[in-house]
Amino acid sequence: MLLAWFAWNLTYLVGSTGQSWGRKVAGLKVVNSEGEPIGFWRALGRNLFAMYISAPLLYLGFLWVVWDGQKQAWHDKVFRTFVLRRIVL
């Protein structure tokens, strides 16, 4: 049951709206190069890549945003996605 909820939240919601519940609270959105949601399959692949490649290697794939000019993690580069931050004034 918990696994199904995580899959729905991190894959279905991110794929269809660009935001999981946590991303919505944090003001973040995952989009493609046109600024649109990335779709279910791309969100699933991005999550699996992040879990099995970006994270196990000392989280270097996630830390890559510090040095990258486009502020993309490895899984963002591979799946051609961008994480946008909503600016609240």
C-alpha cells in the first residue's frame, strides 16, 4: 500500500502535473524543455535512474546541480527535464 502511494505521488502526479505533494509545498515543478509536465513513463524512468544511479554513487548525481550551468542533476540530464522554482514575493 505504501509503495503504491509513493509510486502514485512521485510518478503519476509528477508526470501529469509536474508536482508531487512535497514539490507543491516547496514550490518546485518538474517540466520538459517546453515547460510542460513530463508524462508518466518519463517520470518513472527519471525516478528509477535517480534511485539506482544518481543516489548510490555518493549522491553525486544529485550534487551535480551545484556545478552544472543548467542546474540539472544526472537524472534530469538523461531525461531532459528541468526543476523550476516558483518565486514567491
